[in-house]
Amino acid sequence: MFPTRRMLTPLRPAARVLTGSTYVLLGFDALRAPGGRVDQAAPVLNAIRKVAPLPASDEMVVRGNAAVQVVAGGLLSFGIAPRLSALALAGSLVPTTLAGHAYWKIDDPAARKMQRIQFHKNLAMIGGLLFAALDE
């Protein structure tokens, strides 16, 4: 093991906790009160239903996605199946990002800019999860 790797090893658990706990909190919020997320998700879920079977209830799918985030975020935080957990989180974030931050559909420049920033923040989160999935 290279000295640099040995020095960085303690950072792995901290990175997992910081990353995983974010999804636990976001997932709990969506589980407890899916609210507007259900309406936002409807167009994306309808598009997915054309190619893959999903439950008919949009709220059930939103809550299911939230449950994936809670469970996978918790597992990642504790270092249990970190690669699989990171991949599950990345997968759950794709429809969340498309449904929640479709900036290309917004006419108001300020709102469009804000959603574009959120969209790219989520892309960065997906990138970080992919790094976690590839970690040794």
C-alpha cells in the first residue's frame, strides 16, 4: 500500500457517512411527505412506464424511491455493501433529477437558472456515487 493511500484510508468512512446520511435525510423527507414530488414525477414515470413496468400509483413509486434512498444511504453510511449501495443511490437519483429539476421546461430565467444549478448539483452527486461504487 502506498503511503498516500494509507493516509487517506480514514477518510473513506467519513466520506461514506457524509454521503449516505444526506440520502437518509432526503429519503425520510420524501417518505413522510411526498407532496409535490408526486406531481413532479408524473411525466417522468409515465415515460418510464412505456418501456418498463411500474406500479400505477405515482405516490407509491415516489415513496419506493425514497425508501431506496433511506436504506441504501444507511448502508453506505455504515460501510455495508458500499458499492451496491452507491449504485442503488445513483440509480434512484436519475429519475429524481429528471423529474425534479427539468430546467429546460422552465421559461422564467431566474427559476430556470436555479433548476439548472440543482440539476448539475445532482449530476455531481451521481458522479460522487459512481466514484464510491468504484472505490477499493
